Amino acid sequence: MPLDVMPDWLTTLDDEDVSFIKKFILSSGSLKEIATIYGVTYPTVRLRLDRLIQKIQISEDTTNEPFVSLIKRLAVNEKLDFGTAKIIISEYKKTKKEID
């Protein structure tokens, strides 16, 4: 698929996420089958799918500023804990209001 036709949310995913989506579709959306393919438990696959959904939602949320989206992506990708992400976003918004 040409990059100019590819949806923005798809371009923000890493290769492993795209591979997971492909396997998910090919298994007709069976989380149980995906768990078998990856050799993990059903709850682990469910968590992975939930994080993937969050990544897509973050990239689709055009009301967020790029900085806020970055912080949310870092939290979803476990590079930053959610509590810290909330504090950073809150402080950023306060500072931005003061400047505006």
C-alpha cells in the first residue's frame, strides 16, 4: 500500500504491532488462537490487544497536541508510567494556559 494512501494510525505502529494485527485477522479474531500462536495466556493477549487499541485511539485523537500524544504513546508503550504521564500532561496544560 502506498504511504500516501495508508491511514495515519497504521503508520504509527511498529512492525510487531502490524504482525499482531495480521495474525489476529488471519485467526478470525480468535484471541485463544493468538495466545496459542504466541505461546502465552489469553489474558496476556487481551492486554496486548488493549494496548494496541489505545495506540490506535491516541493516533486518531486529533484534539490532542503532538506533545500530549507523545506522552500518551510513551505510557501505552510502557516507557513511562501512567501516573507520571498524567502529571506531565497536567503540568503542560497548566503552563500552556498561563502562556496563552
